Amino acid sequence: MLRLEVLQGEARGQRLEISCESARIGRSPDADLFLTDPHVSSDHARILFTGEHYLLRDPSSTNGTAIERGGVRLPLDEAQDRQLVLESGDLIELGQAEAKVILSVAFLDDPDDAQVVTLRKIDEFVAQATILERDTGRLRRLYDAQKRIGAASDLTEVLVAIADAAFDLVPGATHVTLVLREDDDEGPTKLTGYVPVLTRARGQSGHAVAPIPISRSVFRKVITERAAVVAADAPREVGETASLVGARIRSVMGVPLWRGNEILGVLQSDNRESAGVFGPQDLEVLAVLAHNASLAVANARLVKRLRAAEERLAKENAFLKGREENRRVGRGSPEILGDSLAMQVLAGQIAKVVDTRVTVLIEGETGVGKELVAAAVHYRSRRRDRLFVTQNCAALPENLLESELFGHRRGSFTGAHEDKKGLFELADGGTLFLDEVAEMPLPLQTKLLRAVQEGEIRPVGATQERRVDVRIVAATNRNLDLEVAAGRFREDLYYRLKVFPLRVPPLRERREDIPLLAEHFLKLCSAEIGKPVAGFAQETMELLQAYDFPGNVRELQNEVQRLTIQANAGDFITTELLSPQIRKVEAILAQVRPTKGTLKERMDQVERWFLLEALRDHGQNKTATAKMLGITREGLHKKLRNLGL
């Protein structure tokens, strides 16, 4: 038996003697040890009996839990799986700093640790069910019970079917209790406790009565000895113990549920009216029932885990797909805005490649919308119903990028606590967009080449390769020809990626699209911040079209967002709200703007200004100036003479 005493905290002096399989500590009123301290969580800690030990577990409290043992503080963190086995003399700390609650731990002589007089190894019953062979009526009922248990798939249905079968096969039983080991994906290697999950009384259905802890003497023998235990006269043979007297148990049987060497739980059948009601035949039939029920419980738990995994994967897929779809411009289909000739050519190229399997390489400056083009390639193809997964190759170091792309196996490196699927596996059947692919380290380029070439990947730490069906779309703002020549990019990978190149033109090459884009971004931003803006003044739009936008569409979008925030609701956006670098264009236009005169005089003034600016930019070098202007040196001299320069 375990006793806890509050040494520090608002409930100082309070004690709790734990003689059951589990106990809760926290600020919840229904906790076994109710604490009102503000740093204590509602469900701060739990104590579980594993059959051999008492286990302290922290189910993710806000302020943490620790054990002080021999002057050493042991926090219940992820490194400890948030649990530790308790030892006598431990101090439990709940919360942090001076406001923490401290509990002392002491083990007492267990009044329930009495001598169990009837014990049979479970293997003996499974191999030698001799009594059942002579009792054909009970054998038939056992067969029918096993069919009902086997037909149940849900764990709750399985447990109810087991309890019903126990009542049917053991006429002297008034109550049946099932205690199961906590289910954990890591299996029996992780220390877990046993928890009562179902108690039923004869003639009642469902969870008819509150789970009553079984006799720990019987329970401990069942767990440690892997044995079936019967106490025909419980108060005399087991003793006047707290759990037996408290439940008014007169006769009790306990048999294990097991799978291999793992004890899944305990099936208890007891009588609370008469002593001496259970005999060898009752124990034998209950043991045979448990043998088959064990498999049903294990299968039901496996089905439960598989269903949970399917639901989790479905939610993950829905989340990932929704997140990627929400990244589309306008939160609708990936519409590429632009009526310019350059964008019409790009749209035609996209239409040709969407339903092929070839790798696409998108080239363009930073901010031109390469990811939007990649999304258009995916969502306009037959792969649109599968995932569109993106990864910026410059965002992670080499080792992390390899794990992110190809996944890893548990234990393959420090910190790899579980298996992880890579983006190639997540994108199976869909599209993987590799942005800034030129930033990928050379060793990783070799692995990418095999994935592109063979359609096979090998997770970090794995020994076998996996086939994936992934359409690769890569993007770069660098000149890959120069990168290959400099030895920074593999030539064979370059040719594999550049099967179908798409060039996204910079914004300065399609200035006629700026009004369409600016109005689109204005509409989005106005709706987002809830501020209606009338639009752009004509002079403002002229300055936007005259600016080169080195940051391309991304810079235009940021500028429109800033303008929307600065503008007054209902007003037009005027030139004084523009960024300084864009307003510089206004000064240049003022210099170019001709004075009044005839058309020829105005054209000469504009041409004079452009020639002077070109000569100044090239240090008065007429040969370079003529080349930049696209005319001959003699043609430049002629223009200068005609303009009096």
C-alpha cells in the first residue's frame, strides 16, 4: 500500500492511502487527492499500479512534475516518457518555484498481502481442460460465447461479450470486473499501469456499477505468476482485507488475459452473497474463456489503433491539402493574373505540360510567383486530388533537409525518437515542389537524382528502398548553366530537372499587367482588414507602372498592402502615400515631361533627355551607349548632331 502526505501546499497535512490500481492528483473536485493550489493542474498527476510497482505519471500538466530522490531532482519530462517508478522516501513536486506542492511517499505493510491458497498456472488449464470434456452443456455454452466474442469488433463490445460469457459460464458469479493494461503504441516494453474498465452485476447491462478494484493479493498473483487464482472462501482464505471487505466479496476468481509474454489484463469473477461457491470446474472454464478472450481484446485494440491511425492520416492529409490550397492566390483556384503577351505565352506552355509526367523547372527572379506557377501545374493536372507539397531547399541544413524529403527511421540519428514519413511519401501520387533547388547541397543532389530518375527513395537509417509516384516541379532564381559550370550543381541532375523549362517573366517585362495585379491585391487586402478603399488615383497607377519593381509581384503586393493600411476608408490612393523608392520615378518623369510646343518639339525634348541619360550612364562612351540603345555608332552621332548635342 502507498501513502501520500502533503508536506507543502494549501492541503498541508492531508494524507491519501492508495490501495487501488490508479489514483488521480489535481485540482479537479473528483480527484482522489484534491489540491486547490493555483499551480496545480486539474489532472496534474496519476499513480498507477503495474502489478509490481507504483508508477507516477504526468499527463502533460502545465507547470510540470518532478521527483526528488536522495537529493537529486528527476523531472517527469519527455526524456522520462513523463513517468517514473516510485520508491519509498521519494518527494513528489507539483508545479514550480516557491508555490510548488510537495508530497512525501511511503510504502506501508499491505493488509491485502495475504496467502493465496489455490493457484494454477494458466498453461495447465489451456493444455488440460479435462473437466470441460465431461460437461457438454457448459462446453456448448463456451462455444456460443466464443462466437459472440469473435463477432464483436469494437473494444467495448468485446468487453461486454466477455462479461456476459463469464456470467453464463459461472452461475455462482454475482459480479464480473475487467482490468486492462493501458494501451500504448510502443507495446509491452513501456511500463504502463492496469486500470479497471468494466464492472457488471448479474442481471444488469452496460457499465452497471462503478469499477471496484480487485483484491491486490489475487491481482498480484495473477500478474506475476501468470496464473489463475481462486479463493473459495475469500474472507477466510485471503483475509479480512480492505478491498474484499469494502466490496463485500465472499468468493473470488482471477484469470489473466495475455498475448505471448504480455499480460493484457485480469478477468475477475466474484460472489458477494455466499462463500465457497467456486470450484475447480469454474476456474477451468473461466481460464479457457480468458484464453480466447485475450485474442479478441488484442485484436480489438489493434483495430482501434488502426482506425485511429487512419483518422489521423485522413486529418493530416485534409490539413495539408487545405493549407496548400489556401496558399493559392485569392484562396481560390491557382489563377495566374496577366493579359500581357509574356503571360499568354507562359499560360500556353503550362497547358501543354500539366497532364504529362515530365519534370518541370521553373526559372525566374525572386518574387515573380514561381510557387503559384507550380501550383497551377498541379491543380490543372489529373493529380489535383492528391497533395501538392512544397519545400524550400534553402530553409534547412543538409541533414535536416534529407530527413524532411526522404523521412527517417527511429534511432537513425540523435533525436529520431520515432519513424517519420518524408515529403516524397506524403506527395505520393501528387506533386512535390522544390523551391530554390540550386541551394541543395551536392551530396543530397545525388539522392534526389535517384528519386527523380528511378522513382525510388530510401529514408535515413532504412535498409530498403520504396517506390513513389511523385511529379517533381523545381524552381530556381539562379542561372543553372552557370551553377553547373562552376561545379555547384550536378550536370546529370540539371538535365533531369530541365526537361520542360518554364520562364516566369519579371514584372518590368509586363508592366501592362500592373493595374490588374494592383487592383486584385487591393481587393484582397481591403477585405482582409475590413477597410473599403475607392481605388488608385490615375497618377498613382502611372507611377506604379513606371517603377521597375526589383522584388517583382511580391514587392507590388507588399506595397499595395501598405497603401491600403495608410489610406482612409472610402478614399482613393494618392501619390504621397507611395514608398520613397517609387516616388523617385515621379521626379524622373518630371524631368522627362516636355514643355508645351509642337509634337516634334516635344518628341525632341524627350529624346534629348534619354540620350543624355544614356551617355551619362556609360561614362560618355558612345560605342557602349549606341549598343545599349540598339542603334549604330553613326546613328547615335547623327541624332546628337540633329539635337545640337
